Amino acid sequence: MMSMNKQNTQHSQQRIGTRFASFVEKHPIWQNPLLQGCANNELEIDDYGFVISQHFYYSRGFTRLLSALMMQCDNDFYRVELSHNLWEEAGEEEQENCHSNLLRRMITETFGLENPDQTQFRDYTVQYFNECLNYLKNCDLVRAAAFLGWGTEGVVPRIYSYLFNGLVAKGVPEDELLYLSLHMECDDEHSEVIEAIALDACGGDTESHWLAIEEAIDHSLTLRDRYFKKLYEELQSQPLNTLVGQVTKAQPYADLTQLSGLYTHVDSQSGVPLYKNSNDQRVSFEVTRFNVASEVIDPRLLEIPVGKRNEKHRHAHESIFYVLSGEGVVHVGDKEITVKPGDLAYVPRWYDHYTANTGNALLKILALTDYGLTRCFANNTERSYRQQPSNVAV
Ligand SMILES: [Fe+2]
Ligand SMILES: [Fe+2]
């Protein structure tokens, strides 16, 4: 039968465990743009491939982190428990199921990246791992166990579920994601063992120990938060880097036939409908986009019926309007530019603008935009910044 003392200790551990769980819950890491990007389905499969192949550096070294804690642990019972965690990491009997091998397999099968060990690991990836390892080697046992318990193993199921759900939403079969689903199930048990080590090492209920635990949890989550932000920043700059690479290589495409879309006729049937709106008031228009191969210049056709206008809006891209037919007034900020066929009007980035058909025929404007540039920056799609109908002035 359990002694009163032992029962009291367990209750007190549960109470204090709740305190740390809510400390984790309130940490800013849960607003991290990478995790939010997964939740909002912003990432493409290749983006996940990049993130997870970088994460492989950490995963491959994870048993070193566990070993650093084990080295600090002076209680042989807990060292046995930690060896059990290591044994699971090692895939138990089957070496091919060792966790780092499961991840190697997933990186190759799901993302088509051969030789995960040859990944070009970023400096910030290596730095993140080294900071974790150095902290665990140099701090005291309470902090080491808190860092690796609540701050690491305890958050793995939630963090991996962002990646898992994001990949499933992209159509990846769940059975390819064994590495993730396995950790979503088993790391809770791992964290319980490690958290018990921290609480036992604290001895009596002293506030200074609890603060040390919170400091270590915060350090672990902050390092990871910073690392995920770096990964996300790189994801954002990748399209722009590709574009810059095309410009700076000073070479034409090897073969023009690789380019689909060297020619199009400018009418609404030849393109793809992009956007349209009409309401009871004066707004009525259609925008068509053309499938040409250009990287930066994105041509569109704007058509506005007699007596109508498009909605006031603004966006990241700049536009050159060339009037094909009809007459109208282009409103840019507080300027009014009267236009007829053959005229050209310039709409700078981010200026509120709209165009009204003031003539007796359909107003057709060829808008040459640099949307191919602005879409390289995350969220800079036209739709994101188009004013909501409720904000539209008529
Ligand atoms: Fe693992
Ligand atoms: Fe516009």
C-alpha cells in the first residue's frame, strides 16, 4: 500500500506539473509563423521537405541530448528509465526502425531527397542543436531535465502534429508519416520520466526550484522558436532567391521550348478569369490573366462596361495600364487621369486606385504588372490586400 508521504508527493507533483503545463501553453512559440503556416496550409510539399530535412540534423543527434541528461543523473533508477527511452530511440530490436532511420526513410520517400545525411545543413540548424547540447552539458540536473522534459519531449507531440496535419492536408498518406505519428504517441511517456527526474531533484517545494524549471523550459522553447523562425524566413526568401538566380546567371534558357506561353491573343477568352465583381451600385468589372512564361511581368486584361467602374483597391505590384479600347478615368490616390485608346497610365504600388468607364463602349485595358516579383514575398497575393467589399468606396 502506498504510504501517505508518497501519495502526498505524487499529488504535489501533479499540481506542480499543471503549473508547468500552463507555462508551456502560454509560451510565444505557439504563435511561431512556421507552425501557423502549417496550420493555415501555407506550405507546399517542398517547403515541408526543406524543414524536415533540416530537422534531421537535430533528430539524428537527439540521443546525444538524452545522453547528456543521463550523464547528469545521479539516480540509477532514473538512468535505467532513460536507457529505456534510448532503447526506443534505437528502434529496440530492429535497427532499421531506429528513429533517425525512420526519418531518413520519410525524407527519401515522401520528399524524394536522396541521402538525407548529405543535406546542406544551415548554420542556424547546427547552431540550434549545439546550443541545446551545450546547455544540457553545462546546467544543473533540475534545469537539464526541465529543458528536455517539459521544454522538449513534452511539446514534440503538439509540434509534430502541426507537420503531420499539414502534410496530410497536402495529400501525403498517413502511413508515410510514421516518424511523426510515432512521436505524437510515445513522447508523452518520455517526457513524464524526465519531468519526474526534475521534480525529484528539486527536493522540497521551494519556489526557487520552480523558477529554475520555468527558466529552463523557456530557454528550450525560445531556442526552438528562434530556430523555426529562421526556417520560415528562409522559406519566404527561397522564391526570390530563385528569381535572382535567373537574373544573375547571365545565361538564356537552354531551350525555348521549355517555356510554355510565348504568345497569346489579348481577349478574355484567351486567358484565365482572375477576379470579377459587380454590385447594385456602379461596380462591375472582370480581370483576366494570361498564361505567358514571363517570370516577373504578369499581364492582365481589365474590362469595365459602360457607366461602371472597378472597386477601389491597392496591392504590392505596380501596373502599367495601356488602353486598348473605350474611354475612362483612372483614379490613383487623389489624381484623375483621363484615358483613351493608345494611352498609358502608371499605377504605383500600394496606391488606392480604381478606374471608371466614362465612354460609350466597353473599356478594355491591358495591365502589365510585376506580380511575378511581389508574389515571391509570402502573403503578397493580390487577394490578401484587396479591400473587402464592405470597405469599398462607390
Ligand atoms: Fe525519437
Ligand atoms: Fe489594381
